[in-house]
Amino acid sequence: MLVKRDAGLGSLLRGDARRICGDFQFTEGPVWVATDECLLFTDIPNQRIHRWRPGQDGAEVYRENSGHANGLTLDNNGNLLTCEHSGRRVSVAAYGGAELYAIDSFEGQRFNSPNDVVVDTSGVIWFTDPTYGLTNPRLGDPTAQRDLDFQGVYRVATDGAIRCVTREFSQPNGLVFTPDESHLYIGDSQDKIIRRYRVEADGTLSGGDLFVDMRDAEGPGAPDGMAVDETGRLWTTGTGGVWVVEADGTIIGVLELPENPANLCFGGPDWSTLYLTARTSVYAIETAVRGVAPGSR
């Protein structure tokens, strides 16, 4: 059953959360695949990507030996991008097909453990690179030697050129664009904050003002997976559940689930279903809003 910590959230929801599948170790990285009408998500410790279809009692295995896959997204051609903790890379594969290429180093040094990834409408890839796969045996390979001495956020241009757009985070995690792609939200799961950056014409970031501060909030969890709806509201997993925040920074409230969620995405036929990966399970809740589909901004 869903608990609404703030009654003001009621107008945005159409019912309670329902558990659609479970019995995993740690679920993450949900992405809705509209062309196949299904949800993909990861189970990091089991090194699997799963696929769930509406009406199914459980989920099937989409990919084995996923490299401790975490965040997933689709590019503008429908290819699947996968952040691999133990692979220490972002792989790009045709949906249901073979790998096309991988992004695995910056200036000759291997990444730490890519965590979450988004693609803008021009085809540019943006991803975060904390160290969780190098420190937690459930999430990666802690025996691997670290190359980089910082935790960056990266931009990969359509010609393959890689730029580190910021190094100011302790553990950068979730990220998402505003609907018009003028700004980029980036969360820090160690410092428990979310910053808002302006995306400049040349692909650099400016600003970085504090947008959400969870440092004094009570409950488990920290800023992690993010999504936006068409009005520009930010939906982000965080301390105590899912925080829903207006574009001006006003916090509407927090959604609490039976298991604390780590990531989320909008999907379904009209992009109004909110899917949430929460520890051992995946949940869904119908909303009165429409999420922004990948590549549709």
C-alpha cells in the first residue's frame, strides 16, 4: 500500500502502488520500451537485466552476465545503453541484439563504475561515474584497480568525443533533463543533494545551484533515480521514498512504499504509469500526469 506523506500528492495519483514482480536481490535502472510495450530493469547483484510485460506474473531474463548493470536508457535509435559497474563502462547494444560499441575510458583511464545515463534529443550521451562498483562486492568488483581520482559526470558527443562536465560531486548518481533540455538535474547520493545546471549551447554546464536538500530528512535512502513529467515536475527517489518537486523547487511531498525505491521511470501506453524499482521488487502506480519519454523532449 502506498502511503502519501503529504496529502497534496493526491491530485497527481490514481490509486495505490501495486507490486508487479519480485524476489530479486537489488532492483535498479527501469526503462520503458514503447516499441515492445515492456519494462526493462536490472538486478545488480545477480548480474541480470530483466524484462516485464503488462499482464505477466513475473519477469523474464533479458540479459545474463550484465556486468553488474545498473542504469539503463534508450538512445534515439532505440538502442539500449547500459551502465555496467564491474564492466566499468557504458555499453550500447541494439534492442534484443548484439553490442554495437562501448564507452569505457576517459583520457586513457578506465571509468570508476558508470551508474546512470540519459540521452538528449541530439543524440548526446550523459552519464554519472561514482565508485560504488569499486567498493561494494554486491555491486561490482572491489578488487579492481581504480584509475581516476575523481567522480565525474560525462558528456559523449555524437562523434564520440568525451568531456567531463563536472567533478564537483562526491558520488554523482541520478540525472535527468528538464522537458526543454535547458537544465540538467544531477543528484549526489553521498551528500544527499540535487543540483540544477544550465546546459549551455556548447554542451558545457553552468550554475549548479542547490535544488533539493535531503541532508536533514529522516528515513533510508538518498537521491538516486530521477524522471520528469511534462509540466516539469521532478520525481526522484530519495530519503524516505519518492520526492515530487515542482520546477520552482517547491516540494509537493514524498511517496512511501513498502520497500524504499532506488530508481523510477514513466511508461505505459500514455506514459502515465510510474514504475519503481525498490530493493527486491518492482512496483507500479498510475498517475494523473504524463512523463517525458526518452527522445521526445
